[in-house]
Amino acid sequence: MKPYLKAVPALVAIFLLVGASPAALCQQEYIEGPPIITTPPPPPPPPVVPPPVVDTTPPPGPPIIPLPTPSTDFTPVIVVPTDVQPGLNSFQDKSFSTNFNLNYLSSPKALRGVHLIPDSSFPEEDELQGPVSGIIIRHTKGTRYQKVGPYVVKMIKGEILISVKKPSQTALVITPFGNIAINSDGDAIIKLENGTLRVMNLDGRGTTLKVKLDKGPFANSTGRNRRAFTIKPGYELIASKNRLNRNLLRPKDGIARRHFKILHNAHLAISEFSLESALNASDVVADLRQSLNGTRERRILGDMAKMAAVLNHMNGVQGFSVER
């Protein structure tokens, strides 16, 4: 007998003991339980974004442009006792005193535009030399002047613009109040009308424009009272045989001015003018602009325009006003 047959009776006995038939054991029922639901893990929290930082720094203001330091070399010498009298005592013109505030005119800031020089530094007629090709004169209608030499012009009346460029060195203008010397790289407007002289430095730097007043009311101006000095660009000298008044100090010529200083018993004044307004309002500059076909004219206008931009940047434009 085969060995596996010997185990059959034992298996049958086990089935009988448990009370189940072999078929039942072979056909066990599978009961499906409830579905197992797997919950996914919660998503991670969103990253915390800090609130935007608001810049509370105020925007930068306009650049602070330092103004040039007033020169003190000129003040103690050119100011005479009549210049420093308080109030309106230095003026006897009643209409002027009533309608105009002298305190506004007596601004020491105007003295920044002038610098006293010794008489010996002023050129004489017989010292002038060099080429004359760089000397240009433009004038308004009705102007009268005489050319008394290759470098010398005598002003009779009217308005001229005189320019001196290299290779020329110096030009001299004779007036009833004294002489005016314009060195190379200088441009100036000179106006003589009804006994009043105006000298406006347009772009001459340093000692380019010199004035020596020794005639008329200034005939006795010697020693500490002498009137030889330089004028800086953007400043105007006013000399008159009569005492100055509002109309002479602030003419209705379309040019903006500020900072006046009255000197020499009201026969002399220094003021600051807007070069930009002068380029737009001056008749003699308009005459020069009509000749733009020339290279020299373009150079003169270019130099004046550059200087106007420099003066606006360095000194600012506030305070200028045009007399209406």
C-alpha cells in the first residue's frame, strides 16, 4: 500500500470531529467588509509672505547750488559816506523817495559783480596792439559812434554790442564818463542815452571787462575814491550825470534785473541782470542774430548762450523782475 493512502483515515476522522464536511471546508464563503478609505494628508500651509515694505523716505529735494561768496575787496573802497546813509537821506529826489524803496536797491549782493583795480592796470590807447580782425561792433538804429583808431571807438549816443575774440587782444570805448576796455573773449553792450551810460558784461570772465570812470561827476575820483574796476558777467554798471532815479535804474527794456547798489552820491549804480532775458529782449542782440550766416556771429551768440546757462545754474533765477 502506498504511504499516502495510510493517511486518509486520519483525515476523515478529523473532519468528523469538527462537524464539517470536506466540501464545506473547501467552499468557504468570502465576506467582503466595508471599503477602507485612506484620507490623504492635509496640504502644507501656504508660505507666509511678509507685507511689502513701504519706503517712507521723502523724495530728494532740488540740488543746493552754492552762491559765490561776496567779494570784500571792493566794498570798503568804493562805498563813500553818501552810500551808507540810512533810509532815504542820500536821495533828495522827492518823487523817487516817495515811490521807490531805496532799501531794496541798496543790496550788498550787487557788489559781487565788481572788483576794484589799480589805475595802472587799465590799458592806455598807446598800449593797444595786435590784429583787429577779431573786433566786431553791432549797433542799433540811430546810434552814433566814431572809430578814432584801429582799436578805439568813441561813443556819442545809442547802443552798441562790441565783441573781441582772438587773435585780437583789446578794444577801447571812450565815453563822456571815462573809458571801457574789453579784452579778448569778451562781449559787452554799451549804451549812452540822455546823459546816462550803461555797461553790461555779457560773457567776459575775470578781468576781461574793465571800466575807468574819471570824467563828468567822477572827474575828481582819485586815490581811495577812484573808479577803476572790473565787471563780472551778468552785471551792469550805470553812470549818470544826474542823480539816478527809478526810471534809470529799472528801464522798461524787457531785461530782468535784481540786486542794486547805489554809489557815488547816486551818480553810479551796480546791478545784476538776467543774461537770458537780455539775449531775448536786446535790440542789438537781435541785430546780431540776423547775421547768423557769419561764423563769428554764431560764435558770439554761442558764447553768450553758454554763459547764460552757467549764470542761471550758479546764481539761480529767483528775484529777477522786468519793469513794466
